[in-house]
Amino acid sequence: MTNTTIRPMEISDIDFAQEMTSGEGWNNPPEDLKRLLALNPDGCFMACRGIDPIGMIFSIVYDDFAFLGDLIIKPGFRGRGIGTILLKHLISHLQNKGIRAIELDGVFEALPLYRRLGFKDKYLSLRLKRLPDPVNADNAIIGQSCKLTEILNFDKECTGLMRSTLIRRMFEDYPGCIVNKNDENRIDCYGIVKPRTNDTSAIGPLVSLSPDAAATVLDTIIAHNNHKVLLAGIPEINPTTIDMFLSRGFVHIQPSLRMYLGQKRNYEEYVYAITSADMG
């Protein structure tokens, strides 16, 4: 589409971005979109026709690894190659900055586009949902106290990804991070709960060295959020994680496909719930 231009996203574009995500049923709060833009201000782009926005894409960078999210083209402009233009622009931008591995969670309708541009299938990125059960709410202790530096070091050791900027921001924005420590008083699991709406929250990241520690943190999260709908995304390649969630009342909803371009990074061994579909 020859009259399509690409420009960096600005804070004034957040209203458009939220309108687009709401239209897809993703319901990203404005705060989430503002956070994404603040964490990588030169890696989020708008497609425009004249001065009017018609598409968008976000990205977040962890050292030489990037995750793409929220590629949406405005209805009425789809099927014209605008998504391809946006995606190529962002990939080139990231690779020029030295990014060696790029990942995304692709909705099934967009898989042909991603595969045409060289993305390879990695695994199903499962989505799970748990309905409220207020009768059993608030019957667990709050997680143990922990310094932010402990969580940052633990996350890096478990995933190999340099996510300190993101985790620090989430730690500040979502107080009440649930932590479990072992007999040596060392952290072995942490989980963050993100409010999405008044009646819905999302779990993630949930990172743990063992299923037992993950189960302890998950049970604590459920107990203190039993009055809400809980959402979680988990890697298909971790069957223990799937069983853990399903046995606690979660059910499957529409999954995505985790895909990668460039180097394949294997960081999921200790990941019991992803951060989100747009942050990995």
C-alpha cells in the first residue's frame, strides 16, 4: 500500500492502541500499553494513511532478545499488506540494533504472515482461565518478604534473559508480589498478579525452581483472588505446569503459537506462567 507511512509511536497514540486491543477482545488497560511504550519507546510503531493511524505494533527488548506484541491493523484496512510493512519495519529496526532472537505469540489467523517472514514454530502458548470461587477466598498466608534485587537475580538465573527493567517496573506497579523461599531462606519461586479489570486479573510471570514451590505460590495467588476471574498463559512444553493449573479449576481457552526468528532461545524450563502475550 504505497500511501502507508510508518512512524514511531507516541504517548498520544495510546487511545488508538487501546481501542484496537479492545476491538480484538484483549482489553489491555491503558496502563499496560503506556508501560510497553515507556519500556521501549523507539521500538513501537504506527502505520498511518496521511495523518490517520491505521495500524500498530509494540516490542520489548531484553538485551539481544526481543518480543513482539499487539500487531493490529484497523478494520477496513486489512488484507492490503499493511501488517507486512509494519512487521518488516520493526524486524529491520531490531536487527540493526543487534537483536539476535525475536519471538512473538501469533494468533492463528496471522500465522501465514509470520511464516512468510521467516518465523518458525516453537510451541503452543496456552491460555487458561479460572472463574471466581469466593467461598474459598482468603484462606492462605501472604507470600514471604523479599527484596527486589533477589527477584531480579532469581529471574535472570532461571530464564537467562535480562528482564530487570521490566520486572522492576512490574514490581512497582503491582505491589503484592508473591514469593516462596526454601529452607536456606533463598527465593525459589515468585509470581506477580496484574489487575486487568475490576473482576479480572492475570497471573504472570510465575517463575519457579520446582513444581512444589510453584504450587505454593499459585495456591496463595488463587486464595487471595478467588473473587476474580484469573487468566494465565503457559508454555505447552511444560506438562507439569499444565496439570498444575487444570487441577486447580483452570480451563483452556483459545491458545496462540509461540514463534521465533533468528536464534532459538530455550528459557522456559522454570517458567510456569508467561508475563503476557505482548511481553513474553
